[in-house]
Amino acid sequence: MELWKSSENVDNKISTVYSPESHILIIEPLYGGSHKQFIDTLLEGLKNCKISLYVLPDKKWHWRARTSALYFYDAVPRDVQFDVIFASSVLNLAEFIALRPDLTRCRKILYFHENQLVYPIQHVKERDFQYGYNQILSCLVADKVVFNSNYNMMSFLNTINKFFKLQPDFRPKNLKERLLHKCDVLYVPVKFPVELAIKNEDILHIVWPHRWEHDKDPEKLFQVASALKRLECTFVLSVVGKPGDNESIFKEAAKELSGYIRTWGYLPSKEDFFTLLQECHVAISTAKHEFFGISMLEAVSCGCFPLCPNSLVYPEIFPEECLYKNEGELLKKLKMFCHKPHKAVEMRCKMNIDLNKFSAIKLIPKYKELLVGQ
């Protein structure tokens, strides 16, 4: 059975499938982008489980983190018995459980797509202590805390003490030790395309498949692309991803690189996105923040050779030859590929990566075990 509730002209979806298993309550305050992809893949893989899903659309992230607990306090029914709560860390789980003591007995699982303790900010004054603090409180309330990568988990746990140095006095102690036993890593389940297309090796096709936000550092991409242009390298560039708050940077770059652009803008259809990726030779990340990176894995599955910073989550996922230390090294690698597009194809074919461990087929059974114990 599927029910739909309208909230500010955006659907708030409640989906329930009945079975004799535990009743799982899934809460996602930021139902869009990779969070939506994750939830939808879970629901498809767990379609025989008894699940109720409550979401809010992915608008105004800061307000979702601040206020969604009060919204779900009213939205989640009191006349239904739930056994498990599975919520993303955008939700202040401590607030939600305090507001809904009837749910205290549920097994509470918190999932981290990103953590606010190491999230990059444009200006130091913008660091809001409360976001990270709320995530720590949520971890204390949760029975199980699951991260989408080891980097995400360890960067969170290892930064707790430093984070509380912002607090003037009466700082909590031993929080890392108190949380460590309940923390684990479970990668995001990704549905990879089944078929691969043969690539045209005449002109290097570069793709940057990320959100148009400052934490993905589009400025670095455009600096490198402009440098390739000045060096008179032959290439085409596709910049795809959901627009954000700094679209002016992209408008300027579109003018600067107008003769080199193949695709520019968001591709809402996954089929169109995969079709584009299968035409590309190299996928680039210039991120200042990444805790997993679905789009880069999807690009690799479509035959792209990845070039990623030698930091963040990337060394956990990709072999050394895919990593660059700085902008100069990225430019050098791309210049080589511009002269030899076939080299990118060869290196991707020889690349030592097991995409299986990120696949939905492999991971869904692990999520089922986490949620219902089977």
C-alpha cells in the first residue's frame, strides 16, 4: 500500500509493505539526491519487509537539521507499533525520541551520509556548533550507528575531542570510547548499469558529475580546464549535477569553455546519466568534501577512469594510480590523456577495483540483516 501526503507542494511519501517481520520506521528529512537514491534502492531491495517511510523534500538543509524532529513528532502515527527506527543523521534523533517516548523501546539505527564535524565551510564564522553537537547526541541515543565509509566513521570519531574544545568549560569526556562499540561501516548500495558502450577514442571526453556546490570545488575544475585550453589540448567537457547556490561560477565557466562543452547541466534521468558516462573517458572529482561518492563509482562502472584527490574517502575506494596530490598533478594527467585518449580506456581496463562490494546485489542482504536480523 502506498500513501501520499502533500507538504508545501512536494510529496511526503509513506510506503508500507506488510509481512510478518519487524515493522521498520525509516525517516529521511532530506529526501533527494544521494539520500533519495539510497532510500529508493533500499526499499526496492527490501520490498518483502514491513516498512513505513516518512520523508521531507531536500530543501533548506539547515532547517531540516534544526526542525525536522518536531515535524516527524506529529507525522509518525502513535497507533502503530514499530520495532526498528532507521534514520539519517540529518534527523536530531535525541530530540525525536525525547518528543516520542513511545518509540524508546524501538531499536534505533542512525545512518551517516556525512558528518558535520569535518564538513567544509566557506568561512570559519559559519561553523555552527549545534549541527555537530546534535549528531553526537543522536549517536548517544542510537543503539547502532552506521557510516557509509570508514573515512566517514573515523573522521567523526577522531574529531570529537577537538570539536568539544570549542566549548569553554565542562567538556564531556571519553565520548569516542563510549560510541566506538556501536559504530560500523556499511557502504551505500549502488545499482550499476548492466551494459557498457564502446567509447570513441578520438577526442578525450571529461566528465565532472557532482552537485554544483562549493564543497565540490568547481573552481578547481574550471582552472584546470582553462589551463588545458591555453595549452591547446583537444578535449570535450561535460559538467552534470544538481545546481546549487553558486551558479554564477558555472555561467562564467560556460562562456570561457564554450567551444569545449559537450553536456552542461543536470540530467534527472538515470538512464540519460549512464548514457553520458558511457561516452566519457575520464571522470574527475575536485571535492573538498566526500564521504562516499556514488557518482564516481557509477562513472567507473560505465568505463571511466577516475581522477580523485589523494584524500577524503578516495584512497579507501580507488587505487593509487587514480589519485592526484594537487592541481598540477591533475593537469599533468589530463594533458597526457588529451594526447592519448585510448590510454584512459586502457588504464580503466587494467584498474584493480572490485565494484561488487559496492553493488546493491551484494549489500542489500547486509542491510536486511541490520534491519530485521536475517
